[in-house]
Amino acid sequence: MTAAVDTQKIRDRVVSLMDEKFGLPAEELLSGASFEDLDIDSLILIELGLLLRKEMGVVLQEGELKSSHTLDEAVAVIEAKGPRV
């Protein structure tokens, strides 16, 4: 499996989780806006980190996902942790 495929799977799963758990439409996430611009606060990012740990085995330290991140930046952080996809 190539890195591009892994990246797309991670991206798709993050978008899906944000929609399912927090009611954030995919179109908004895919717009390139930062989490802060989308009113995603640090508590949501912590909860997202816990979901990613459960689903993908990704262990994120507090503050690794930042409100200033865009979806693509967050996916890069997650991908660097070597998730199970």
C-alpha cells in the first residue's frame, strides 16, 4: 500500500469521525480552513485524539493537534505516528 493511499484513508476517517461524532460537515473540513476557523476547540481535538487512539492505535500527546491546523496538517501529524489503516 502506498503512502498516498494511507494518507487518503486517514483523511477519510478523520472527516468521517468529525462528521459522525461532532456534526461537522465534510465540505467544511475539506475547505482548507483551520480547525479554529471552523469553531473546533481544544476539547474536541482531545476527544478526536482519543477516538484515533481507539480506532487506529495513534497515540497523540496533548497539543499535537492544534486549532491552527487544517485537515491536511492534522492528517500529516497522525500519519507520522504510524496509524493502523
